[in-house]
Amino acid sequence: MKEQGFSGKLKKTWYAMTIKRKIFVFIGAVFLTMTLSVALNVWVAKFSLFDFSGILEDNAKSSELLLALEGESKLFSEYIKNPDEEKEALFKEAKERTKTAVYDLPFAYSQIGELRYAQTWSIQNAYAVYERKRDALLETGTEDEDYINHLYEVYEMQTYLQKYAGNLMTKTIEAGNESYKETLPDLVSVPIVAMLIALILFWCVLAMASLMHKTIVAPVMKLADTSKRIAANDFFVEDVKVENQDELGELVRAFNKMKFATGEYITALEENRKTLDLLHEEELEKLAIEHELENMKFDLLKNQINPHFLFNTLNVIAGMANLEDAEVTEKMIRALSDLFRYNLKTTEAEVPLAQELKVVEDYMYLQKMRFGKRITYDIRCEVDKELTIVPVFTFQPIVENAIIHGVSKKEEGGHIRIRIWEKENRLLITVGDTGVGMEREALEKMRRELLENDANFHGIGLLNVYKRVKTMYQDGEVEIYSKAQAGTVVKLVMPKKGE
């Protein structure tokens, strides 16, 4: 029970943290894991490299001394018996090798111990004496009457030095073996301890990642799923439920309130529309009735959310994100606010092309935050977008259709391309995707439903664009091309108009 209570307190504390603090805690945990891993590697390297490399280096130096002494003795004997320039050169190299090996021996008392220190001291002192006698013998020449005595004295010193070098090598190897035996238990236990600590740290990082997913990623995915259903005009879905007390928790609660208010508002609008249809059925001519219905459907699409409540809530949340340096969260909220503001506040039938493209970029930014690298897009505009006029809400419904019915159904995602150009004083617009596309039968059915204004047409946004283009422009055209597993292209043709 105590453990459960402690775990419950930790979860409560975590849910109450701001997103910024959660990210800092997670980054800190990852950094701590990396630091400890490096420390463990250094610890293992200390045993495997520094300690054993010292033993091997000492063995190598004592072995090098013995080999150097033996080589010098052999070359000395050959040079004395039959001196020539080649043997003299080899003998000089052997002398330098021996001298280097003697004074390269470890000579730190605390490092090599009393016995090896004494033997090394004896070798270095004996070598100094031997070096003087050897050089003196070579300088006197064979004419000296004591030449033979001095020669045998040098031979004896060479034997003495080789014997001491052999003893030193034996003692060095024995000391290395003793050090290895003392270090071996630690060497065996170090990898085990390092592995256990690494597993514990890995488990901690996984636990933190799971919490991050549960408290950040999962709520966003729930919001995205519910938003998708709302986009299909299903406003009475179950409320999104999260335990967060941070910015995401506030966003979810505000979202639920907006969803409920929007559903009620849409229901009232639908009832009003039906009442108006009955009141004006006999008073308006057929064309006026159709025009009114198009305007009402257009208004329904625009006024799906209470503007004041929506904008105030989004601005409050964006302000909180800015104060807490949650840059990505603030940018997403700003993009969503701009998108809703454009949909709800724009009353004109036609707007500059630049406004429509700005809405598309805001919409695609939100979709890229949802789908990540699965969705890419590019826009190529070959006309003056500030001076070119297009019907309002033209691009976003078509792009939304391309994502929902095209690229999102592909596991690897796809690309959306928008092209705008002028030809013979007519404005041409294409919105293409590399999604799943349609079979020929499905494409023909869609074209037929558009032509007949079928109420059961599954792409209400595309149907709305089709009706408005046909109603607003006498020679306006909306064409659809598609191929299975290749993608779909929607082409709009209308008169080019400027401000």
C-alpha cells in the first residue's frame, strides 16, 4: 500500500507538471543515463587498458633490455675478432639500443616495489661502469699489454648484466602475475555491475518515455481523432478524457466545451434552415431558393464554432504556451486560431489568392504536426497572388479531401502539390496528391455525383467548391482525374480576376 501511495503521488506530481517541465525532466533523465554510461565505460577501460597495459609494458621493457644486452654482447665479440666498418656500425646501433633499454626501465619505487627497484638500480649502476670500461677498451687497442685482461673483464660484466636482466625480467613477470590475480575478481565483476546498471537506466528511460507518451502524445492523438470526426460534422462524439493538469489538460477541457457548444449551435442552425425552407418554398423562384440554400450551407460550414468563445480560449492557451516557452505548442495554436478566424470571420464571396494560400499553409502545418514526415507539400504560384481574386474557401476543402481520402490511407504517406497559373486570361488551379487514387468505376461515379449534386456525395467540401465555382462563374470548370495507387488531381478553371 505504501508503494502504491508513493507511486500515486509521483503520477499526480507528473500530471500536474507543465509540458516544458516534463520535457526538461525527460531530457535530464536521458542526459543522466548517458553520463552514467560513459562513466561505466571509463571504469571498464581503466581495468582493461590502464592496469593491464602497465603490466604488459613493464614486461616488454625488461624483455627488451635482455635482448639488447644479448645482441650487444654478440656484436661486440664479432667486432673485436674481426673489426670492419659494417660491424662497427651495427655495434654502435646495438650500444644505443642497450643504453635506451637500461634507462627506459621503470624506476619509481612506489610503482615497482623494493626488490625490482634494487635490481634496476644495480643494473643501471653496473651498466655505467661497464660502459666506461667497454669504451676505454675500444680506445686503447690491442697493443696495450693489459688488453686481454680488460677484454675478459668486459666479457664478465656483459654476462653479469645479462644475468641481472634475466632476474629482473623474471621478477617483473611474477609481479605482473600477482597484480593480475589481484585484479581478476574486479575485472570479472565490473562488466556484470555495468550491465545491471545499464539495464536499470534503460528501464528508467523507457518508463519516462511511456509517461511522456501517455501525458503528451496520447492526448494529442485523442484530440486529432475527435477533430477528424468533428470535421465530418459529428459533433456529439464522446468527450476527450485526460488526467493532465497542464496546458494540454486545459486545451482538452476547452475543446470539449467548444464541441458541445458547436453541436448545439449546428442543431439550431439546421432547424432554422428547415423552417426557412418551408416558409419560402412557395415565395421564392427556383434559382433564388437554390442560391439561398447554397449560402446557408456555406454559412453552416463557416459558423461551426462560437467565434468569441473559441478565439478567447485559443488566445489564453497560446499566451500560456508563450509564457512557458512551449514554442511548438504556441505555433500550432496560432495556426489553428488563424484557420478558424478565417473560416468564421470571412464574409466575402471572393478574396485575394494570398489569403487562400495562407490558410492552406496553416492547415498543412497542423497536418504535418499530426502526420510528421508522412505528408509533404509544395505550392507553385505563377500569378500575382496579392492581386488575383479567387472564391473564398476554395483550396482548404480540396487539400483536406486529398489528405483524408488520399495520402493518409497510404502507410508511407504522400505528397500534395498545388499549381496556379494563367492561360488565355483564365486562371487554372490544380491540387494533386500521390495518395491511393481511385479505380475508373469509382472515378466515374464521383464525377456523376458531382454533376448531379448528389446529397450522398462523400466529399461535402469538394461538392461545395464545385457548386460555388459553377454558380459564380458562367464558364467555371471543376474536373477530377485519378488513377488507382497513383493519386488524384482536382483541376479548377475560372476567369482571371484582379482587385
